[in-house]
Amino acid sequence: MWLMIRFYYKRQGSNLQAYMMSSILLFYDETVWKEVTHMKFIKLYELKIFTAEDVLCEDEPFFKALFKEARRLGLGGGTMIRADAGYGQQIRGQSGRAVPIFFSGSYNLPLIIEIVDTKEKLATLYPFLEKYGEKHFMAVLVPLTALYTKYVEDGEKRLDRPSLPLMDEPDC
């Protein structure tokens, strides 16, 4: 709103244009910038799992079983992304590519599953991954720096967790 007011004054006449320009320069002054950028950061980790649609865990798709276990363990949140293409060490299927639905009833596309939480909470999921380790997947752990927003703060309360240590600067 501060800049919108200055732009509004600019339209009032040419006498105020110089005032508006000095205000913008003041906005970028280091002392004012520090007051504006008061965001805090937290250290989280992302468990990223590469797999495919046809990987089953007992009677259900692996990604659904993984999400069910993650919810049971109270992990922060997860996302499953279907990829249009991918490759790995093993070629699966006849041609190594997605087979149209009218031939097989399924496309068998590659999947990326991402679950974000603290390192300690993600470690509670490791026994599940070890139990189903013969399944076709690869898991990696990636460190993240996240903005500490109201959504993250509310999530801590919802999950009944202690507050994470806050950082003034991102560590990346």
C-alpha cells in the first residue's frame, strides 16, 4: 500500500514526481529493507521417492500405502507427482514406455513422491521403506530451508509439535 499511495501522488502533478522517486530510493535503503524482510526460516528435509504406478504394496498402490503410513505416523505432508516419462536401470514392460490404456488398462507412468518434515519424523518412515525395500523404488533425503509462515506455525500446533528452531537467514 505504501508504494500504491506514492504512485497515486505521482498522478496528481509533476511537482510530486521527485518526492515519489526519493521515497522509492528510501524504500531500498538498507535500514528500511531490514524492517521489511522480517521472515524467519526453518530447516526441514524432503524424502523424495522415485517409483511407478504399477508398484504394489500388498493389495494397493505403493504410493497410497506410503501415504497411509505417513498419515498414521503424523508426518507433515506429502505430494505424489505423475511424470510423463522417465528411465532407470531396469526397463519395465515390453517397450520401456507407457502403454496406452486401451491395451493394458493402465499407463504405468513414473511417480515422484515427496514428503516434507523434520529429519527425526521422516526417520519414523524408514522401517516401512525397509519392509517393502524389494519394491521398485529409490528414496533420497534432501535438506530444505523453508520460510516459517503462518501455515507452518499452524501446522506445528495442529500436529501438536514443539516449535522448530528459527533462523534469520536461509542456510543455502
